[in-house]
Amino acid sequence: IQNTIQFFQERGVHIHIISGDHPETVQAVAFAAGVDHTERMVTGKEIATWSEETFDAQTQQYTIFARI
């Protein structure tokens, strides 16, 4: 799986992970798989505070969406 993720990332594909799991669990798995920018993480609770106007721009800042 690391080779596949690396293949796409080298071609400009930004990997986004959406999970219902604990943030640190998702982060560890993503890191082990070779996903770039695993430190860019947000939870569903935080997303619930975003306004509709800023939602699209906000989502572009994150790689991991946990507890969704």
C-alpha cells in the first residue's frame, strides 16, 4: 500500500482520510501507510463549529478527518 500511496502523492494527488475512529489511531495508520501531512488532522466536533462560508476552504487544510 505504501508504494501505491507514494505513486499518487508523487503525481500531485492529495490523500484525504475520513474515519470514525480515534484521531491518534487514524493518524498512526496513515503515517505507517506513508500518507503525507498526517499532522493535519481535524475531528467532527471541530468541523461542526465551521461556518458554511468557510467550510470548503477549511477542508483543504486537512489530511485526516477523524471521529466523523
